Amino acid sequence: MMNVSELCKMIEDSVRSGRYPMNTDTQKRFAGSLQVINRSDVDDLEASGITVEVRLHNLYVINNYVPNIQHLPGVIEMDVIDSFKMICRKIERIDRGIEPKGLA
């Protein structure tokens, strides 16, 4: 069985390699900067309290999961992609005069 850290790395590598279609120039630009980090206390997909961080430089989203979700690895994968796209939308809305450090 795959552990949380392996799943995070697999999803991160898949986004960086272009496995998922990128809809905007911002998504294409930042796909290589995506970090998917296991913030859980344990690395077991069957443990309670799974926490995954999706990060682009200094912007991030944290998602929490319970172990009894059907198809949990797929759910985490979909959430990471959705979180990545959400962060990209936020980046697109940032006024260029106040762009967060590290996103230029």
C-alpha cells in the first residue's frame, strides 16, 4: 500500500511533468513550482487525520482527510489539482504592484 508521502510526490511529479492539462498560462508557468507536502503526523493512508499541503511559493492550501473516504488517494489527487488551480486563479488576481515575494 502506498503511503501519504509517496502519493504526494507522485501527484507533484505528475503535475510537473504535464500529465494534467493546464488551462491557463499561469497554471503552465507555475506547474514546475508546485509542492505537495504531507503534513500528517504519520505516513499511513489508513491513519486518522491525514493533512496535505498544496503550495506555490508562499501561497498554500491545507486539506484534511479522514481515512474512511472511498478511493482516498484519488480524492486527494483531485483536491490537489483543484487547490493548485485555485491558487493559480488567486495569483492571476494579485495586483502586480503588490505581488507576493517569490512569485515574480
